[in-house]
Amino acid sequence: MERLLLVSFILVGWLRGQTEATQREEVKGMKEVLIIVDMQRGFLEPGRPLYCGDAVREKVIPNVKELIEQKLKEGAILIFTQDSHKPDDLEFKMWPPHCIEGTEEEEIVPELAGYKGYRVKKRRYSAFFNTNLEEILNEIKPDKVTVCGVCTDICVLYTVADLRNRDYPVEVYEKCVASFDPEAHEWALKHMEKILGVKVIR
């Protein structure tokens, strides 16, 4: 009886080890995309018309840089989105002219500009509108998409919504998104979590 119990114990341990090893291999084999939304000089550099503010800049740039380093070690593919407008864009009826194509404002902030990855230029809140983002994702076929950047309640939210409408599992790190409007930031996180089914990591 004791020998039978010992054999059973060893077998259970072996099976558990095999299961954990399989799970590790599955995680290792997952394809992940990190979408970095609008981390541009036009939003994160003092003196720009739509500067998000010192508090946002000081929080989000180092946190996004840290997340990029983490995800690259895990094998993620980077996609940077960039707000990019014609000088006569109708969006300027709502917002001051910003991130006009070919200007410094359109550029990724220097702290992140050196990272290699796809660049998707967009002219509306969602990074899917009139861009090649869908084609890029169809080519990569990610198992998960993580999203970071600015602004939580505008371009991050609309891009995340369109990802979820395409059934991509999405994660958002609270410390890696920000907005000039703290209340709207909190509302957007709750909306993404409760309505869109996003995994918000706090």
C-alpha cells in the first residue's frame, strides 16, 4: 500500500510538472504586439498646442520605455502610431492645429524614437481609420495586443475599441497610459474594462 501511494505521488508530481512545462511553452510561443499610441513631441513636449502637461510627461514616458523593454525581452512586436494631419484637416475645427505632417510635432519623443517597429500614421482617433494597421495585424496574427500611450480617453480608447471589435485580447497597463484630463482617464479605464472587456493592469 505504501509503495502504491509513493508511486501515485511520484506520478502526480510528474504530471504536474509536464502540465506546467506545457503551459510555459504555450506562453513562450504566444505572439504579442505592443501598440504605442501617439507618444509624440506634439503631445509630450512643453510649449506645444496640445501638450498634455508635465505630470503626464513625467509619468508616461519612463513607464512606456520600461514596458517596451519588458515586452521586447518577451518577444513582442512594436507598433508606433503617430497622429499626422494635413494643414487644412477638418479636425482643426475642434482642436488647435497639431502634429502636422513633416513637422517636429509629428515625431516620436526622443526617449522612444530609437526603438525599431512599425510606424502607423493616422489622422483620426482610431489607429485603424484609413491606415494599414489592420493589414499589419493580419500578417502578424497576434494572440494578444497590449496598448499604451496617450491620451487614455481619446486615441487609446478608440484604438482599443476597434481592437476589441475585431476580437483581439487586449491588455492596458494603467501606469503606461495618461491624459490631460484625469477624470476622463479614469472613466476610460473603467469603460475599457467593464464595457470592452479589456484586461486593465493596475
